[in-house]
Amino acid sequence: MTRLKVVDAHHHLWDLARNKHPWLQGERIPFRYGDYGAICRTYLPDDYRRDSASFDVIGSVHMEAEHDPADPVRETRWLHEVAERYGIPSGIVGAAFLDRDDADSVLAGHAAFPLVRSIRHKPRSAPAPDMVVPGAPGSMGDPRWRAGYRLLSKRRLSFDLQTPWWHLPEAAQLARDFPDTPIILNHTGLPSDRSAQGLAGWRAAMERFAAEPNALAKISGIGQPGKPWTVEANGPIVRDVIRIFGVDRCMFASNFPVDSVCATFDEIFGGFRAIVADMTAGDQAKLFRDNAIRHYRLTI
């Protein structure tokens, strides 16, 4: 089988000797895959190239990796040094805290770097669907948070959203209120509850969000703790997202090295390849590379 050309729409790099990542260097935080001690080490392009060697990664999008919140732009500055030396990443999603007083200056700092395309700030989320509080501080409905979000469009920045699926009605409202800002949903809306009821709630929320034309989805982060990443387990999730959003608004991503906790790069991207094997070559190209290039405005 030929090496598939891929633009990985979501991965991470970090140098723990040079930069500060509290969640990797200090006390462990609760994590959906459980113990993540195996990734608490420096991870650079040579490591990524080794892990992805079975695929021809022609470009990539680096997702902010919860760098020191006191200086989010430092990570972007470092990544430009990395890109100049190694040729990846091709685009960057920077971190900003939209409800902080420095939101505008941080966004300006990121936008000054040529590879920055989007911003991520994980909004406050409820632990369960029946515990959502509309307008809670730090949430997508918080006026202060939304004031920071409003600043994205003037910098021509997209927004990468990581939130549990039960907050997608809020995301749909955000998309309607700010139609000029694309919202790229991370990790497939986090369908961690694979019960019939959980998946029904996830699908309904995804459909509500996908009804907005500026809503997109990254298919990634669908591993399950203690279980293998298989086509049988994840195929229905992948196919549902493509059906709901349409092939033009979906893109595949590894979330490496984070998802190495539950699968190899080959298992994830090989799984994607098997799941969409019956699709046309053109549609497969969109999912594996073309959509990431277009939506993140990459130069490959």
C-alpha cells in the first residue's frame, strides 16, 4: 500500500527543557484517557516523524499545548523556530484567554507571527449534560468571554473549540452571533459515553452545531481508556461526523503525542483510511489533507 499523503490537522510538540507546561511537569490533572505519564517527556519533530513514518505527512497544524498561561505567545515564538528548522508545523493554533484583560494584546502577539491561523481557549464546561448553567463565568455564554471572542475576526483568526458535546448548543449560538469566525470543533465533540443514550445526545448536539455554516469538525481524540482503537469501535463515530457535517467540513487529525496513550499513529490513521475506504479518492483527499489546507489557509 502506498504511503498516504496527510496533513495532520491537530498535533502537539513540546520541549520540557526550554518551555513550561504545568500539566506535563507538575501535578497530574484529571484526563479522559487516565494516566498520561508516558507523554510527560520532550516531544519534538523527530519524535513525531518517527511515530508517523508510515504516512507521508506533508504538513501539519500545531495545537497549543497548554503552555505557561502567563506567556502564551512564547509557545508561538518557539514554534516558529521549530518550523524554520524542521519544516513543521505548517500552521499554528495559539492559546489565549478570552476573558482576561490581556486578551487583545495576546491575540495581537499571536497574529504578528505568520503561521498562526486560529486560537484555542477551552471554555468552562459542566461535568454532565444536566448540569449546564447558561452564561456561567468562563463559558461561551459569559459576556466577558464573548467580548474577547469578538476580537478574533479583526485579526482574521479562526477559533478552535474543545468542549463536551452538551455545550454545542452554546457553540451553535456563538457561531450564529459571530458568523465571520469559523469554529473548528476539536476531538469530534468528545463522544466518550458510548451508550445508546450518550451517543444519541452526542449526535443531536453535533447536528445542532453543524447546522451553522461556519461550523467545522476535526475527527480526532476518539480513543477510549483501556480499550484498543479499532475500526469496529470508532467507525460509526467517524461516519456519523462525516454524514452530519458533510465531507467538506471535516478533517482527520492524530492528536499526537496525546493520543499515543491509547493508540499508535498507524492505528489511528490506518483506522481512518479503512473507515473511508469506500469513499471516492477526491473525498478521501479532502479528509486527509485538502480540507486542513483550505480551512487553516496553509501553504504546502
